[in-house]
Amino acid sequence: MDVSKDNNITMLTYPRSGRHWLYWYINTNTDLKVNFIHYDMKEANDPKEILYQKMLSDPIITIVRNPVDCISSINTMEKNGLAWYRPDQYIEHYNFVLDKASMFFRFEDLVNNTSKIVEHICKEFNGDINFVTDSVKDYKDWYSKTQNSFKLISSKGDLDYNNYMDYVKQMDLSEHYRLYSLAKSRCISF
């Protein structure tokens, strides 16, 4: 991935919200260039901050996913290693994208209507679609070759997923759901 202010869009998501799938789909089937990251304010003094500043001047799109699924999924992948941090990160992320993002998509629409989302993005950002594949097998092959091996393609198949979900459901997520509802209300409907 070439990170550049000249790229057409920045895709900024909370972890485990379908970012890799949408990035792969756009990269495989369109001529658009996409920066894709998770913004993380705790790294503000990190060299990554320079990277964020380069990228965040682009139009920002995001995928909106409910807090229980997101936080359970990231906890599953990390074996609860950052469980203390992830709920706060969700709030920071949604506060940021509600202020900065220009295009919101529901996770459920990404799962069921990826092609419609990509058509909408191409129309908005003058991209051309040159459909190559939407094969999950092709995506999994790409993911295996390009991502860190600890990253799960899907958390739901992991034996611990339900335990982490039970753990997250015990949290006070009222602020998370308030922000999620605000973001959902800004999502493009399909």
C-alpha cells in the first residue's frame, strides 16, 4: 500500500469492521487508490502520527459496526491482550469519524452489498470499475500473503469468540451505542 495525500480516499475504521475486505475489493476491482488505517490517538507521539497527518487530508470513509461485535472480535484476535484499552479506543474512533468522515457505510451492507458500496464510492470519487473478482477464496489468499499471521480473517470461527462476547456484553456500552447510533444515522442506505 502506497500511502499518499494524492490517493483518492482514506478508509478509516475501528478494528474488525471490514476494512481489509473493502480495501482489497476496491484495489482489485477499481482504479481508485486508497489509504487505509485505524486511527489511534494513543500513538500521537509515535512516528505514525506523521503518517496520519499525510493521510487524513483526503476524504475519509468509514464502516460502522456495533460495539459488541467489534470489541469482541478484536479481543478474540488479541486474546484479550488489550481488552482494557479497546472500549476507549472505540469511543475515540467514533468521535473522530463523526467529526471528520464524509461517507459512512454499515458493516451489514458491506457484508451483503459490497459491489453497491464500491459503485457508490467510484461514482463519488470518479473511479472506474474494472471487475476482476469478488471471490472470498481470492480475498483469503491475498489476506494470507499480505497480513500478519496473527490477524484473523474472521473472529467468529475462533473457539473463544463467545467468551469474549459475554465479557464485552457485561460492560457499560451506553456511550458506545450512542455514538454507533449517530454514525449509523449518517450511513448511506442500500
